[in-house]
Amino acid sequence: MEALSSYTKMIEAGLSTLDFPKTPERLYDPLRYFLQIGGKRIRPVLTILGAELFGADFKIALPQALAIETFHNFTLIHDDIMDEAPLRRNQTTVHEKWNRDVAILSGDVLLVKAYQLLAQINPKQLPEALDLFNRTAAEVCEGQQMDMDFEERQDVTVPEYIEMIRLKTSILLGGALTMGAIVANASAEDKKHIYDFGQYIGIAFQIQDDILDLYADPKKFGKQVGGDVIANKKTLLHLTAIGACSSEQLSVLKQLQSEKNLEIKIEKTRSLFDHLGVKESCRIRMDEYYQKALFSLEKVSVNESNKVELRHLAAYLMEREL
Amino acid sequence: MEALSSYTKMIEAGLSTLDFPKTPERLYDPLRYFLQIGGKRIRPVLTILGAELFGADFKIALPQALAIETFHNFTLIHDDIMDEAPLRRNQTTVHEKWNRDVAILSGDVLLVKAYQLLAQINPKQLPEALDLFNRTAAEVCEGQQMDMDFEERQDVTVPEYIEMIRLKTSILLGGALTMGAIVANASAEDKKHIYDFGQYIGIAFQIQDDILDLYADPKKFGKQVGGDVIANKKTLLHLTAIGACSSEQLSVLKQLQSEKNLEIKIEKTRSLFDHLGVKESCRIRMDEYYQKALFSLEKVSVNESNKVELRHLAAYLMEREL
């Protein structure tokens, strides 16, 4: 998607102007390092698109877009500690490259930096922007805690799972768009619709992620197909299977979790899922959220021509082959 | 100090009204637990006193006072992870009672909560309050990083040490007072003076802490006298000694750092420090900051009668026997 890449460049340029103090080096070097690792910068792009949707110039929403992106990176630095992840986008994570304490503290100060960027706004809009940002930030933490709690639970339901991904990842998309809408002085109704668009697209995208993990074309998929199955992750596929299977199938599924031969583990799990219609069921759910997202975008009271970029972005996010 | 205890009660009452969500339990239970561990609540009391100094009612500054206290507790939860401290005020720390990840994430959401409390302010004052809060928060992180860096350095100077304690602990006292002054619509000059009062008192208090560690009356001191010496901490006493001693004395000091008999270690270190006049030198430095603090308070353009509480509090903080 060509338009996306021009927006991404805009964000990269903005990030490169962030002037972290030189010292203490071990507080700010990790941030300089981590912020240049890259990514598609979808969230800050959404803030820009949210502002443009309502007729505002991208420039006035740039600090808030960067606030969203620095917040997102703060969560990644801390999540990487919790997940004990050695790599992020094929680069060494902060706690691996430095250490745990550096990752905690530089993450903390990055969250503060996000608030500093957020504050670069028309003072009249600050209370609303801060309120949205605080609510979003707290909910993202709640989603992350739910995700960790789920690892230790055996009775997670599909609605609970959807609520977890909504909080952990989707509402930040809604919040990012709404932040742009606030800067552009959109109406309360339009802010609600654009928030919903973001969170529904986010849920659909996460469901797609779960499906792709097991059903992607290995040639096109960037990572190992079946990674979630190997790790016994409670994805939507797994929870859907649990909900649909007989007690015999349940015990097969449980046995498969301790299967040592990974090829067999993936193959047999996929075969059981296919038998249960898991992929189709998840795809239907994904489409429901995608349609809800498009319906929310339709309700936004601006010219259709203003919505083109967001429609393209939504289609782009959902276009990975299933 | 009787007045302090009535203010402390005010803060405790305010903290007890904070309504954290019930779930996720492992995100919010740690906060309910940690915030009731207690303490003198000096920082939020300073916010209240800062508001009253300029004629405002304590009630309008209460949310901002609670913002300061929740921020302080966020730093404690994360610092405890970094220090691997099992206890805080004789209670189990969050990472010990739950685990590292719970402590990271509940600390994060507590910082967000601090911003939510801060936002409960007259919208006209929000930009300035947020700016002060952000600056203070970033500097506290910088001070914490400097402190950790110092553990690995052998060439820390006295001015660097003073700058570290200024950032790590003192400016939060200045920031707390100034937050009250903002709520009370104090003038720019008065806000500067009250900030200085806070940070100078903070530095004097920290120096006093360093002195007391080795020179307190064991009967009156709450913890083991000489704890910093045992841990080979680079306190102001230590750095002052380094700056004053001959190369022979320096090698004695270095040998003492690996002395196994702790009584002898403390005794001989104290004796060397006495010989070098370390205590007296530190006390002079402490008094300088105390006088600077009082001088800053003098410059605040309100009636002397309004300053009584702050003078009492300053004297109370500095009254521990040296």
C-alpha cells in the first residue's frame, strides 16, 4: 500500500526529531535504539488519518501521533521483559541488550515522554486528549494482565478472549484514531464511530493473526507456521476447538499438547481443527468484526472521499491470505 | 509534629477513596495492598501545604496531592524490583508477594492512575500542571538511573552525587509543593521559590540520612547503624572521605570494604572518617542546603503566618539528632 508508506515516512521523520537528553546514557540510549527498530507505525498513522478524515492538516496531529507510537513502544519494552523475548523484529530486545533494570526504567521514562508529546496540543483539547490517553493506557495494561492470567487458566472462554485482545491491542487503534479526531475537533458522535472502527478492525486483525499462525502459506508467512500450536497458546482457534469438540476429541487435543514430534503435533492439531470447522468459524467471526468496522466508518459524517485512505488501510490490514 | 499527622490523615482518607477496578485482580490488588502500607505521606502533604501557603483550600489540591503520592508509589514498586528488595516498611514488596511481571505492570498502571488524578484540575491549570509533572517524572527516572550507574563507577564526585539525590528524591518535594502552588494560582516567582525550598530541603534531608546511617544513636535509629558501610555504598560520607584522604588512607578504606568482621569494619571506617572530619564536613553541607531552603521560603511573597506550617515541617524533617 503506497499511501501507507508515505505516512510511515512522515512518522519516521517525526520520531527522528525526538530529542532525548544525552545522559544518563543507559536511560536514553535504549530509547534511541528501540525507536529506530522500525515497524509499519500503523498506530501513529491512524492518528494522522483520524485528523485528516475530519479535515485537519497532518502536522497539527503529529505530536499526538508520536505520543501514541512512543506509548506503544513503552508497552513493547515492558512486554518483552515479561515474555523474556530475546528478539523484537529480529533485533535484540532492550532487556537483552542492556538488562532488566534498564528496560524497566527506560520503559518508564518513555511513557512519560509519551505524555510530554501528548501535551503539545491546543490547551483547549488537552483535557479530552489526556482523558482518552489515560483510559486507553490503563486498558492496555488490563489487557496485558488478562493475557498473562490466561496462561495459567484452563477455563478461558471465547468472549473473555475477545475482550482480552480488545483491551490489549484493539483499543489502542481506536484511541489512536480518536486522538486525531480530537485534534481535528470532530463531533462526539463521529469520535465514537471512529473509535469503534479502530477497535473492530483491531479485533478482526488479531483474529486473522491467530488463523494465519496455523493456516498461512509457509512461503509467504514471515515466521514458523504453527508457532502458537507448538507453544500451546490459547488462541481463538484453540478456544473455538475446545468449545466445539467432544470429550474424546478434547482428550486427543490435550494429548497433542505434550506431543514431542512438532510436525506431528501441528499436523494432527490442524486436522482436528479442520474436522471441527475451526478455521471457518474463526473466519466468520473475523468477518463480523471487519463488517462492524466498515459499518462504523460509514456512520462517520464526512464525505466519502475523505474515508478512502482509511478504507484502503483497513483492506490492506485484512488482505493477508487466509 | 501534630499538624503533620492531621494532614497525613487527610491524605490517607483521600487514598482510601481511590476506586481501582476489581479486575484484573492481579493488576489492581497489588496497588490496593501497596498504597495501604503507609508512610508519612510527606510528598502529598507538601502539595496541600503548597496550596494553603497561597490561600487555597486543601480540598481543591487533594487530587493533585494524590497524584504525587501515587507517582511516588509507582517509583517505589519499580525500584523495589531493581533493588531486589524483599521488604518495604516491613511489608513484603509487590514483586515478592506476587512476582516481577505483576510488579512491572501494576507499577505501570499506577503511573497512569497518577496522571488520571492529576487531570482532576481546573482545565486552565492543566497544561502547566502536566508540564511540571512530566518534567519531574522524567528527572526522577534520570536520578534513579544515575544511582544505578554509580554502583558500577569508582570515580563518582561529590557534585555528581548531589545532582543524583537532587533528581532522584529532592525535586519530587519541590514538584509536590509547586503543584499545590499551581492549583492556588501562585505567581511565577513564588512557584520558583517554593520549588527551590522543596528541592533544597530534600537535599539536606538526604545528606542527613547519609550521616545518620553511621552516626545515629542505635537506640533511636530504626535500622542497623552502619548499613551503608556494610554494603559499601557510595554515600556522601564515603565520597567526602575519598576526596579528603591520603593515598595511604585510601588503601586502608579499600581494604576495609572487604573486611569480613562487620563490627570492625564499621568501627574502623567511622574512626577513619572521624580523623578526616567527614561528619563535620557533611553536616556543614547539609546546613548550607537547609539555609538555602529557608532563604527560598523567605522570598515567597505571602504573610509570614502562612509559612508557619512549612517552617515547622522543615524543622521536623531536619530535627533527627546528628
